Amino acid sequence: MALTRVAIIGLSSSTANSWSSFAHLPYLLSPQGRLRYSIAALCNSSVSAARNAIKKYNLDPATKAYGSPEDLAKDKDIDLIVCCTRVDKHYDTILPSVKAGQNVFVEWPLANGLTEVEDLVEQAKKSGSRTIIGLQSRYAPIVHKVRELLSQGRVGKLVSSEVLSDGGETFYRSHVAPKMLYLTDLSLGGNFFHIGLGHLLDEVEFVLGDIQDVRSRLHTQHPTVEVRDRQTRKVLDTVQTNVPDLILLNGTLSPSDFVNQGATVHVRFRSGNPFPGEPSLTWLFTGDKGEILIRAEKDSTLGQFAYDGPVTVQVRDFATNKVEEVAWEWEGWQKELPMPAWNVGAGYEAYAKGDDIPSFDVALKRHQELDAILANWEGGKNRSL
């Protein structure tokens, strides 16, 4: 089978801790990844920047270096474009490839604002691009285990679900690093609300189905944020933020084989670390015969960093009141990679096998949901319904 030739947009030589370098690159360069993929090109802000990255990461010297998305889009020898730039750069960097009909992978959020998202979806339909959005929680084995338990009727018909999630190390409530100031600006599309809540909502709806009749309340409880040096912890400045740091959602689940008519869902999502001793994520599924409880100590979702600590699934039987811990595990090849690459790698595997993967259409739906939630928070104030 021919290898899928990949071009990465945004693998920088100057940012060693970029998402592309510690989540995508480890899989693509691993024995498992090399069975299916080859890195054929890099695209950065200039040809020289791309060449520097090729050298830094010891890629094949034959790897092509591009300095503009337009030039990359003309390359007919690329099978998959992977976009790992900042959110507000997604649209401009990926649009030429989408128009050219190239297959594209873009990390979540798809773009900055619904107008850009809608255009990318429309252009992909016109050109025939196969599209992928980076919503990695869908590939987590624990997520599939819970879906299996629910579909098997282990707790009967679901009547409610409650999610308590804290942003943790990824989204502090009181400070930000100098290079991460964009997290404080709602208009840039890459922040606690758009990134964090988008991932969490997709996780919930992937497991439980669509949420209807959403009611929301948003708050910015910490409008002043310190800018801190990551190494010294010294406060360099203070800035104002307009991003909500506490999000409360209530809604109704669509009925299904395992979801009861009128079943409800409640989500509480806030920035910062949880209360000491409490997990970052608690997700309870209540059925008419029992309950399932997920606890993740270290992160707000099950997509990436949660596995830096214990992540458990327990099932309670109402009839006996017995609690059983349910086992789940990673594939052997995943365990050989850095943690952020586990679910990202699973996404690449799914793409290579032709499995069902989230497309730009899924991204559009999530962006529409986020916009609807924000519409109830016009001017930073919640409206009465």
C-alpha cells in the first residue's frame, strides 16, 4: 500500500513545544506511523523557516519546503495537508488547499468565526476535499468503552448526565504566558470558550447524541489576568480578558436506543485547577438501573492530557448497590508514543483505514452551537429566556 504523503503547516523550528511537534510528529515518525505515512513537505512563514524546521526535526532532506499556502496548494504530490497553526490563521493557511481539492486535516477550532467556517465547508464541498477536524476525544478508548457500556444497557435507559470540568493546566483562570495572550481575546477564536468548551461538547455529544433546548449562563469571574514568565513565574504585566471563565449549560438529549425520552444533561465548565483532592473531570451517567462514573484527575476532557494521571470508569448497579471498576486500555503502539500523540495517532490510523472520522461538517455544527451559546451572552451579560 502506498504511503500517504503529508504536508504539515505550522511545524516551527522556533517553538519546540508546539502542538504539531509533540502531538503529530511523534506518531508520523514512529514505526507505526511510517507504515502508513511519509512527511513530504513543510509549509511555514517562509521557505527558509520551513527548511530550518526540516533540519531541526531531522526530516528527510528531500522534504519539500514551502513559504506560502498558495504554493503548497499547487503540489499535486501531496495527499494530506495538516494545519497546526494558531486558530486565527487557520482560514488563510488552509483555504488554498481546500479550493485545490486537497484532503485536509485542521486542528479544532476549524477557524475564527462562523463566517470563515461556513466558507471552508462550502469550498470543500465544491472541490471534493476529504476533510478532518481535530476532535481527538472521539478516538480515546475510554470514550468507546463508555459508549459500549451504554449501548449494552448496563445502566438501563439513560435519564440524565452531569459533567463537571475544570480547565486545569491548559486554561488557568488568573494568569497567562506572554506567548499565549491570544487566550484572553474572545475575538481571536482560540481561547477557553472556543477551544475548551468545543472539545468538551463534542465529547459529550459523541457519546450521548445531540443536545437540544440548551440553556446557558456564562461569566467572566476573573476579568484581570496576570502575564507571567513560565520559568521565573514573575508577573510581567496585567491584561483584561473578555473570555468567559465559567460556563453553565443545561439541555435535553435526543432519545435513542439507550437514552430515555426527556433525558437531561448538565455541564459546568470553568477555567483553572479543581479544588485540591478533586478530579479535573467528573462525568456521571444516570440510568434507570444504575450509573456510570468517569473520573479524570488531570484534565478537563478525555482528549489529550487527562492520561497524565488516573482515569477510571466505574459502574454502579442500583439493585445490588455494588460498584465495579471497568478496565480499558491503549493499543501497544500508542504506549510507545508521548501522551499527546495517543489520540492524535488514533485519528491518523482511522483516516488511513477509511474509518468514520469527524469532518468539517461536524466542526460547523459545533461552531454553530458555540455561537448560539454566545448569543445569549450579548455584551457580556446573560439574557433572561
